[in-house]
Amino acid sequence: QVQLVEYGGGLVQAGGSLRLSCVASGSILSIAAMSWYRQAPGKERELVASINRVGSTNYTDSVKGRLAISRDNAKKTMYLQMNSLNAEDTAVYYCNTIGPSNYWGQGTQVTVSS
């Protein structure tokens, strides 16, 4: 079992920055990769970014240059640094594990005011 808890969501002004955290616990040695998803009102949940155990990253085109995924293995924590935020970034953000089983956190709300 893997448990995931997201932190860091909140209200931020357009153009501002925010950093999300996802703390993992449990049987995490078998996790191949982790990712951030988001779901905005009226939209499907979408993949934002992913990172594997050696730090290789991938991003969806809409966030390249503004959002950055990283991790601290010692702290068992994954981060999403969010810069130049705009209203379209408003969503519930979820962290997720990839392989052998998939787990999800509870989500954290990010609201960007304009």
C-alpha cells in the first residue's frame, strides 16, 4: 500500500507562484514513476508532468516553461513548482504513482485570481 498526501494549494494572484508537495509513505520502493494530474471545472483530468526514479521528467505542452516537477527521494516528497500562473491553471491537483499499482492522493485546490 502507498499513501499520498498533497500540500500547498491555495489562492494566488495571476502571475504569481506556488509550490505543491506530495508526501509518499508505505511500500514505495516499487514505484516506477510519479506524476501530477489536474482537473479543472468542466474539464477531464489531465496529466501535467511525470518524473521517474532517476529524475527524468515529462510535461504536457500547456505547462512547459511555467511548471516544473521535482522530487526529494530522502524526504519521499514530490514537488510541482508553479510559476507565471493564470486562471487556466485553476484546478484540483493530484499526485499519482505509476507501477506496479496506481495510487492517488486526495487532491489540493489551486485557485488563480485575475
